[in-house]
Amino acid sequence: MPRVKGKEQLCSCEQKHFKSIQGFGEHTLFERYTDIENVVNKKVDEKYHHFLAQPVIEDDAIIWFSKPYNETPSRFTELQGEELTKYDIIKKNTIAHYQKNIEILKNEGQNSEAETLENSIKFINDDFVYCYDGIVVLGIWGMQLRENIRESIGTISKNLFKEKKKSTIVSPDIDEPSQPEIETPEIPIENPFTIRFNAGDNGNLSGNTELLKHSGEIISESEVPKVEPKAGYEFTGWDKNPNDYGVTDETIFTAQYSPIVPPITRLPWYKRFWNWLRNLFFGRGCLKWLLWLLLLLLLILLLMWLLRGCDSERVRPIPSPIAENHGYMTTQGVGDGVAFMIRVIHMKKFLLHQNTEMCCHLIKVKCLLLILQK
């Protein structure tokens, strides 16, 4: 039978009765107990150091060792009355203290230590919790008991501790000095913590918005109120997950929301093209001014193309009929100003008679040419 220095045998079990054996990396937690013990000794208060029993593996069996005991250990499920109340408080305080230190390790960035310690207390079965000398010891940890096992708990977990005999006091004939009574300190009963659920600004809660929980108790999923978001919003979760949350202090869970984005309707192609043109010519930036300048240049080129033949030889000089000279009018012998006006009036009559679409442009161009000749 193996021995551990400074510790006594508490119980034993066989691994075949258990599942979900926890580990870290390629090793089980049982093989890394020394690392776990170092973390516990550094972070956990001294009165909680012996919560995890030390495992020693022998083939399929595991023998668990714990702190030496002055009184006979008892399973937590066997306690009654005041003893049950006393050790129930000790157990809850112990678990809450471990959970608090796990969060501290995570905040300090020691994730491997936090994960190892968290997996160690992941499965807590009251049948494997031993109580003695004002402490609780988790005799079997790091794995979960299989379902539908026919063997009794006493067979699965065999007690290896020795019964401590209660000493009987015999009143002797000779008076002996009386021994002072050792008073066991009363363990204060902790008041429950208030757990609140806040609906936030964009929703309402359906169910209990406040819970009273003692330290170490777990918030079940059924105790979490349902969230009814307002129109235009959807519920995305809580600021921290309340499901299976281990209570260590008063906590507030706040609901989180996100706005619902309506689906985008696709415009017809001609509307999209029109919006593109409108933004192109009337939007912001320097590009619109370049486009307007380019458009103006195109208009000037178009006008130049339309008026390209106004001063060509196709515009024939128009004879001026006069009555004095065989039915034609002449400008000889008259002043320059009068001759100019006669030619303009005669050209207007001729254009009206011809009825062409370019009459107006030709008038302007002809007038310009006459002025230049002058």
C-alpha cells in the first residue's frame, strides 16, 4: 500500500467507474498534482489548502490522501442537523474561494494555472466530500461518476481512514487539574448575495429580475429571465454569461442589443443611372467642374461645325434691282451709309423669298461681313 509523507489515506476508487477524466496537455490532472498543489499554496488561503486530496495511481485504482485527522472523517451526505449546517457553510465558502482565485489567475494572464485549477473542481459530488476537523476535503475530483452504475457509493469509493475512538473521561479518586475547554470558533453564516438582471434601454424582462444566492451557489439557466427586445432591435446576449455562473459577490447582468438593419431594396437600372449622373454633375468635388467645362467645349465645337459654311463662296452676292437702270437699283452715286442700308434691306427680302432654315444665321453672318468690309 503506498504512503505519502505527512498525509493519511482517505479513500480509494477505480477509474472504470468514472468518465470525463480531466487533463492539461498530454497529462491527466492526477499526474500534475504537484503543479496544482504549488498554485494552491501560493494563491489559496491556508485554511483551504487541503480541499483537494492527493491522488496516487496504482494500475486502475486511485488512492486518495489527505491531511491527518483528529476526528473520524464523515461523508457530507451522511451529516445531519447542526453538523450538516456547519459543514455546508464551510463547503460553500471553500468553493467560492477557489472560484475567486481562478478569476484572479485569469485576470493576471496565468491562463494555464487557472484552467488547471478550474478543471480540478469542475465535478463536485457530495458523496465524495469528506468533513472533519472543521475542513472539507474533496476525496475524488477531476472526473465524473458514470450514470447507471449498480454499485453503491461505498463500493465505488472505499473508505481507508481509521476510526478514531472517542475518549471516555473517568473521574479518578485523586483530584487532577482540570483541562481547559477548547472552544471551537463559530463559523459566521454568510448573508445571501443579490443577483440582479438589467433589461437595458431597448428591451424588457419577463421573469424574476432579482435572485438571492449564497456564495458558491450556481445560477441555473431556468432562473435567468427572458428578454423581450423592443421593435427594431434584437437581443444579442448578456454582458457576461449568467448560465452556470458561480456566485462570489453581488452581480448585475445587463442585456445587450443590436439594431435590426432593414433589407436594402435594389433600384431599377434607369434610376441608378440617373442618380449616378446627378451625383456626377451636381455632387461635391472638383470633378463636376471639369465635366461642365468639357461639356461647354463640346457645345462650342458643335456650333462651330454647324456654322462652318456661313462665310464660304456658296453665299452669292445678290444683285440690287433699280428702276433707273433697266429695272435694277444701283448704289452708284449715293453715300456709303445709304448704300449699306439698301443692300441689307434687299438681302432680307431675298431671304424671306427663299424661305430657308438658315436665314437668321446668314443674316447675322452677312451683317458681320459687311461691317468688316467697312
